[in-house]
Amino acid sequence: MLNSICILGDSVAKGVVLNSDAGRYALLKDSFANRIASEKNIVVKNLSRFGSTVSKGLEMLDRHRSELKNYDHVVLEFGGNDCDYKWPEIAADPAAEHQPNTAPSLFMEQYAEMIREVRNAGSRPVLLSLPPIDAPRYFAWFSRKISKEGLLAWLHNDVEHIYRWHEMYNLEVARLAGQMNVPLVDITSPFLKRRDYRSMICSDGIHPNAQGHELISRVLSGEISRYRKAYAS
């Protein structure tokens, strides 16, 4: 029976939300990780960190390697920070060459290494797809104190490029899951099936809010029930 999981990921997996009134980030008490721990009576060790990329995830994995065998599955959730850019640098010099935090090829290489390391440590990896973002709201959030003109010049006045670039990394996650025969839990589609999915995203455009975490927890709860049935058969 599936009794315990470890989560390695970024602020989405950590349960970080934006408090719009205060203008700062906080931890959501009813995050999807906390919800499934309570509702499914399962041990959840959440090692996720705000701002984590796959390289930081590898460092975290290495520090906790000896613990991973104690968990039935290790859920991995990365990509949102990897695909992001250093926007102030772009605003300051839009004509220069700019690279994302993790280039797509390196993202795939390091994510594959993380999957292998989880298996070598004695646990089973599971990949989590990325929740969709709201590009206009994200642009408005990160451009509050920098030159919008420079950013728009670099984006060729196409703010939705941010959404497409993020989705490209999400597709890479799905491709990697297939290549390495790793279960993939699709949390993207349940958001996109809703005409109002943006109502489940914080005003920064990138973090699921309380309603978004409830949706993710329902998806994961269903997967946990399915795994438990498979173990019992």
C-alpha cells in the first residue's frame, strides 16, 4: 500500500501563494501536499523550496539521499523556475542575448539525472506536470519596477510568448516521463479544462491559489487511490 511520499519541487509544490493585500508571499495552510496528507492518511515529507530549479533540486536530493528509500514514491515538480528569465537584465538591455535560468537541453539532462538518482536511492520517482500560468498577470507582476518598454521590445510585443515558453518546458517534462518510463501526474489539463482557470491562479500569474491547490489535491488524491488499488491487487 502507498503510505508515504517525499516531494521535491519549487514554490508551487511548497504551497507558496501571493497575499495580494500584503503584496508578499506566504505559505498556504491547505496546500495540496497538506491536503493529501490529511485526507489520504499518508506521510508527506515536503522538501520543496521557493525558487528551486532542477540543479537546486539535485543538491537537495543529494543532501537527503539516505532518506529517500523510506518513501514509497518521490514526487518531482520542476520547470517553472527553470524556464524563467532574469527579467531586470532583459529590461536593461533587450538587444543582448539572454538565456533562461536552465536551458531546455540542460533541463532535460539534469531532470533525467534526478530521476536516476531517486531510483538509485531506493525509491520510485513520479513526475508532476506544471500548472498553467497567466502570462499577462505575470508580466504585470515582474515588470512593476522595471522598464516595460525594454521587456516588450525583447518579447516583440507578444506577452503570451511567456505562456508558450513555459508550456514548452511542460511538454519536455511529459516527454521525459515517457522516455524514462516514469509515471506522470497531469495537473495541467484539469486547469485548462476550466474556462475560468485564471481564477485559480494568484494575482502574480504563476502560483496556484487556494482553489488551485484544492484542484491539484483532488487530482493527486485520485492517483493515490489508483496506486493503492494497484498495490492491493
